[in-house]
Amino acid sequence: KKGRRYGSMVKHPCIQFLDLQQEARDALVHFTLSVFRRIQVLLRSLWNNRLL
């Protein structure tokens, strides 16, 4: 049973690669959104300072 359980835990290299791609894509999306938010906040603060 232990051997079978261990065997099921080991993934196929191709599946592992796809999982890594998915993780990288999620990280990239998260990074892009956070950068976009920072730029938005920066522009908003600059705009507010200009109006004041």
C-alpha cells in the first residue's frame, strides 16, 4: 500500500510542467494587477495634488 500511495504521488513530468506553467501564469496575472493598482493610486494622488 505504501508503494502504491507513493507512486500515485509522483506526477508525470508533463503534468508537472503544466502545473508550473499555470502557477507562473497566476503569478504573472497577480503581479500585473498589483502593478496596475499601484500606478492607478499614484496617478490618482498626483491628480489630487494638481487639483489642490
